[in-house]
Amino acid sequence: MNTKLVDLLVFPESMTYKIIGTPKINFINQVIEVAQYHVPGDYSPTVLYSSRKKYCSISITIIVKNIHEVERLYNDLSKIKNVRMVF
């Protein structure tokens, strides 16, 4: 099966991005800033910390208008210094 992501989505689409990284200074704010830059809105991310607080997981739901926004958000979130994984 050769189905592409763009073929599965109907835009506008609500997508939840999960970002895992080390909780350094302004980490959560940097994630929100990237989201605001691409898709301005009022975001309330869910933040969870590992048991030793070495890592944190940020879930943020964003309404994207096209596949280009999906890709740009993924790429720019991945570029944040302390990010270890985006999905």
C-alpha cells in the first residue's frame, strides 16, 4: 500500500503534536512560540515529567490548514535545542 499522509487527512485538521525533550529554561515556551509562529492561536499544552524530571513531554493540539503547515511545524519543532523527539 502506497498511501501518503496527505491522502489520509482532510483539512483543516486538528493534530496533536507530542514533543519530548529535556526540561531546560523556556523549553515549553519555545514549543508554544513555534506553534504560534506557524498557526496563531490560544494554546494550552499538556506537560508531563518523567519520574526523575530528566525529560518532559509536551502535547499541543493545533488546527492545521494544509500539509505544508504539518511539515513546517514538525521540522521547526524538531529544531528546538532540547527536543529529543517529535511525533
